[in-house]
Amino acid sequence: MLGSMRAVAAASASIGVIAALLVPVSYAQLPGLWRDPSAHKIQFVTVDRNVRLEVLDWGGSGRPIVLLSGLGGTAHALDQFAPKLTKTFHVYGVTRRGFGASSVPTSGYDSDRLGDDVLAVLDSLKLYKPVLVGLSFGGAELSSVGSRRPDRVSGLVYLDAAYQYAYDDGTGSTLEDFQRVAPPQPPLPAAADLASFGAYQSWFERINGIAYPEAEFRQTMSSGPDGRVGEIRTPASVPAAALAGMKKYTSIRVPVLAIFAIPHDLGPWIRENGDLAVREATDSFSVHETAWAEKQAKAFEKGVPSARVVRIPRANHAVFLSNEAEVLHEMTSFIATLK
């Protein structure tokens, strides 16, 4: 789903599977409808001509932390995770251009432009040397900033986000490698699972073992007048442009924490599936995917001497949800070492 490596890989062949919101309106803000329960303030920051980004502010005190979403997702994916950090840090979240309530321009999706968008947010909020935390494809913005403007941040945290789009010296893994073995496909939601966003969230958790906050689903999928969940909203051109605009980052010059989920957990639907063909396909894919992820982890570990690389076995790609306590511990321990 949102920002997963499966979605990113599939996007390079079939972009329509990636979720995002085309119309810059938040369901959470419409009177009389469902309201986002997360304790954040929402503002919009102009980062380019006619381009505004949605910025969430969960408050807190101490060193600023800026959370960046995965490809296809929005900052609302962190609505439950971010408040866990506010006792020690001031926590913000940014939805990149093209997604959620942020503007959807026709251009500006290459990784360095996306990195410049992040820098513009830091300027607007007057944040001095924050820690940037990226989910999945958010690693591209992290590496862009860490390579070109290391003076602007105190550290970077990659949450299963240090793949080819974040580091590529030719020795690691590629998205093309990932696609060589097809992953088993989970069942589609039934009509009852699409009756409401609450029902869809429950179905998603049954399949994947984790669930994004309901606000994230409302930001990334359309809704009918009867409240049923509709289609993914993003135009295919947006994630396609982001993937086409990847850079080969090799010089990340700030302290780094990189958490990898190796091997990835594919969800309860796999563990509870008795179909022999599905099990065989799962085993084949898992062997391939684990080797693929480990190859990239080793390349990153060797090529970024400043990095602390942590492997969490059998974690979801959304590792901040599946292994929240471990991620919080690693993050707070790492940030405590920063100047």
C-alpha cells in the first residue's frame, strides 16, 4: 500500500496502484463530516511558484523533527506515531507536492526539487538544524538535503527508506532487481470492506497486520456520497515523475540512522493462507526480497560511514507502525548523540 516497496516497484510498471489525493481538500476540514482526531495544527507553506505544501504541527518542545511521507502517502500516515515524540521534540510533518492537500503542479518532481521543497519549509518555519525523518521514498528528500545542504540539518533518519532512491553507488540493489520475482498478491477488498473508511481500515489491518490512521486513507482515496471508499486519487503522472527523477546519491555528509526491515513481513494474509501455490510463491519471493534488501543495507553501511544501520527482522515496510517501540528507542537514542 502507501509507500511500500511493492507499491514503489509496481509503480515503475503500473503507476495507478499508488495512492494520493489530487484535489487539495482535506475531508478532515469539511464541516459536518468526519474529523481528524490527531492533535495537530495544519498550515500551508509556499515552496515554489503556485506550489503550497501541507505541513502538520503536532507541537512539543525541544529539538525540531520533520517527518516526510512515503511515495503515494501524506504526512497523515504519521498521525498516531508523531505524538509519541512530542514529549522530547517539536514534531512536524510534510506532505510532498502532488499528494494529499498539497498542490499538484505539472512539474517539479525530481528528487532535488523535492529536497528544495523541504528546505523551503525549514526556511518558512525558521527551523534551525532539525532532524529529518523519511518513510520509504522520503529517503530521496533526505539524501538530497544531506548531500547538498548538510549545514541545514543535524541528522537524518531513514525508516526503511535507504533504498536506491536514497543511495546508489552501483553496488546496492535496484528496483529492477526487485521486480525480477513477482510478489504474491493479496486478495482484493470485498464490497463490505469498501462500505466506509472504517471498514476499509479494518480490512487493511487484517491483510497487512498494520493499519494507517483513518485520516491517511481519507486523504489518499476518494469517497462516494454514501461514504463508500472509491478510487485512488493520484494521477499516474505524479509518482511516475518522482520515480523518473531519482538521483544517484553517494555522498551523505551528516549523521545518519538507517533502519531496514529485513526480512519484510508480508502480513497475516500470507501467514494464514493454506494455498500451496501461494505459499510456494511467498517463499520464493521472500528469499529474493531478503537478499535484495540485505544487499542494499550492506552497500549503504559501507558507503555512508556516518550511518548507524539497524536491521529489524520480520517488520512491515511501515516499520514505524509494526515496530513502534523499537523505532522510537532507536530514534531517541540516535538523536541524543547529535550536536
